Amino acid sequence: MTRKALILLAVALAASTFGCGGSDNNENNNFITITEFQFQPSQTTVPVGTTVQWLNAGNATHSVVSGTLNATRFPTTTQVDVFPDQFSMLNLNLDLGDQVIFTNQGPVQAQVRVQDQNNSVIFLSAVLNPTQQAIWRTTKVGRFSITNALSPGSIIATTVTGFPDANGLFDSGVITPGGKFQFTFNIPGTFTYFCGVHFEEQGTITVQ
């Protein structure tokens, strides 16, 4: 092989190595969207050194604040009657830690089902005979729908909010629709965060 060919081969190898390095850097990022009043995904695991970027893909303003959403210190109890085709209310606004008592006031059996925004069932009561009750204690923030699993024609739209406790690690400020925020996690650990505008949005970053 000629000297000129060797030089060209060396240049080609160097360019190839540089290109791979750039690809690794791009992969060392993680993207979370804010839409439908939730972080998607809400739980993320990344390696140390990852830059996580949040994108506001919704129509409302949001923010990303490091810290937790805590339960209320003064939980309340709400009474809801269940009838064959309806509930005694259409909307519920609850604090984290509150509880709801459902009473079957109809002549037939009922079963209370609570689902999150991803349609995952987070609470399902036993089948309730007339006058029997079921208790749902809120253990997570978010927006939920409550239906009678045996007659799912009516829905209670429910929002459970927490009490913010920021820890100062990061705070995006207001993120308008289409806006972005990013933060680089350089130490291992578990980091919770929430939306400083809507206290029903929370997520977790696990850094390994």
C-alpha cells in the first residue's frame, strides 16, 4: 500500500471514530413530554451524566420543579352516593391523603372503579350490595375517572393534588406550549419532580 493510501485510510478511520462519539452523546439524552396534564413517561431511569429534556407538548403552561408533592395534614372525607346509572356528583377535587366513601343507594349491585389517565385501574372495590360502602383513600396525585364497573355509563372526573415541597435542585420556571427545559444529572440517586403550576403532575428520575 502506498504512503498516500495509508494517509487516506488513517483519515477515514479518524472520521469514523469521531462520528461514533457524536452518536453516543446524542444517545445520552432522555426526553419527557408534558401533555394531558401528566409527564410521559412519569418514571424514567437514566445513566449518570444524562441530560433530561422536558417538552411542553400541551396547550397549557407548565413547569418542572425538583421536589415532592406531599399529602395534606388535614385529610377530609367526601360522601358519594352510587345509583344504577349515576353518582351523586360529577366532579371531585381532592387533596392527596383525602378519602371518599361510596355508598350503594341503588336496588342492584354496584362496584366502584378508579382509573388513571392511562386507563390503569388504581382502585376497584368489592361488589357492593344495596346500602354497602367502599372507601377509596387517595395515595397518588393525578387526574382520574370514577365509574361503576357494573354499569359504567356515568363518570366522576377527579383531580387529586399534592402540597409542593421544592428542594432547590432545579426549577424551570414557566414553560409555555412548545417550550423546553433540560437538566443534566451528574450524580446517582432518585429524584422526584412536579409541575409548579398544576399540583397533580409528578414524575421520578432514577439515575444509576
